[in-house]
Amino acid sequence: MNNDNIEIEKFKSLFLEDKIYNSLKKYGYKEEVLFPEFIKTLNAKRLYTSLEVSTMLNMNVSSFRYYVTNLCKFEYLENVREGRNYKFNYISIYKLYLVQQFLKRQGKNLNNVKLLLLHESVDSYQKEIKLIKYAIKRLDQNIAFLYKFEKGNMKTNEEVQVLNKKMRIIEKVILSWNENQEEIFRIEQSLNILRKKAFGINDEINICLRKLLYLESDFNILLLKNDYCSKIHEHKDFIKQTKNGLFKRLLNLSKQIQDLKNEIIVEQERKSNLEKELFLLYKEIERETTKKMEFTERNREFINTFILNLKST
């Protein structure tokens, strides 16, 4: 293995807090799916082009660019460019692979990815708020316990007064903490409102995406139309020459056909003349034959009569 190739165990440690990686693990994805062979062969020191990464992920380039643009907006991918072209390190490639696997689940789209990232951040804030509340509650309990314990051990009024002063200071601190609790409650309400707005924005985004898809399809059709028009314009002279050449050939063919028709007419006339001549010749032969037959018949009768006469004498 190349020394620059990534080590899977170290690589896993980079994604322990990754929201999409953890989501796929919750769905029950196995190690061989989470870490395919092509990930293991990536060079940790190299940047890859959009074409190379889209080929690795078996995606068409337009869909790939759409995913990359949105994931950069979600701040999930680093926006690394050379000029107008994106460049990707091995971490970005793996993040794209995770998103691709997440989107393969039924009913998932990029809005689900965005909501997953947003909800995870809201949950982390809520966990911090709960920890602060728990810490304030524990501190209240400990202060009450210390107050009882120290008051029971006091022997002079002066010590009690000092303790009371300390308690007033602590009470002020607790009041400020309670105010912070109210602020935290207001923050929670604001987060809930933001969450509702996020769902409303998600619906609007879905509508806008559908409109964008329709516009993109119309735009692609317009581009194809312009492309064909430009190609036709480029080959206009060739088409004109071809058209003129075909027209000339058609004229020559029509002339040849007309000549053939004239020759056929002449041949038909010759044929009819020959048929007439043959008919006349046939009639003449028929008359001659009839005459010869009549002559032969008369001669036969004459010979028969002559023979009879000879026999009688």
C-alpha cells in the first residue's frame, strides 16, 4: 500500500462526531458499506477533480455539481477551488459518499440533510441548557446545606452577620442565575420558533427546487435548440450546395426518364407495325395455302376419275 493512502482506523476517528456518519450507523450500515474499497485507496495528500470524484461515486456531473454547491452552502463541505473548478481532498470525497448513501434511503433528499445538520446543532444547544439548569439546581442544594451546617456551628452574632452577608451575595448570584434561566427559556422558545420556521422554509425550498427543475429542463431544451440552430447555420452553405446538386441530378434524371419514355413509344410503334406486317403475311400465307389445297383436291379428283376410266376400258 502507498504510504500516502489513508489508514481506516485513524480515518474513523475523524468522523466520530459527524452527523451523517452517525445517522448511517444508527440505520445499521455495516463497515464494508461505510468504508468501501475505493476510500481506502485515496491519496491523503492529493486533490481530486469533479470528474474524478463523480466517476468514483458513479454520478453524472450535473447532479454532482448540484450536490456540491448545496453542501458547501450547508457548510458541510469545504469550498476549495482552482479557478472555476472544485477540488476535493479525501475527507470531502468521503463526506460526499456519506451524503450519497444517506440520500439512497427512501424519501431522502438534500433538505433532509440540511434539517439533520440543523436539528443536531439545536439538540446540542438544548443539552448545554439542560446541563446549566442541572448545575444551578445542584449549586442551590449545596448552598442550602452549607448554610445550615455553618449556622449550627456559629457561636457569636458577628459570625452569623458575616454569614448573612455572604448569603445575600450568594442570593444575588442565584437571582442572576435565575434571570439566566429565564433567558435560557426565552432562547428555547426562540429555537422552537426557528425550528417551525425551518420546516416552513423547507416546504418553500421544495417548491422552489421543483420550479428550478422545470426551469432547468426548459433551459436545457433551449440550449439544445440553439445548438442545433447554430450547427444548421454553420452548415447552411453545404446544405445549399447539396440541395442544388440534388436538384440538378433530379433534372438530369427527369430528362433521362423522358428520353426513355420516347424510346419506349418508338419501340411500341415498331412493335405494332411488325404485328401488322406479321398479320398481313399470315393472311397471305393462309390464302396461298387454301389455293394449294384446292389445287391438290382438284388434281386428286382428276386422277381418281382417270384411274376409273382406265379400269372401265
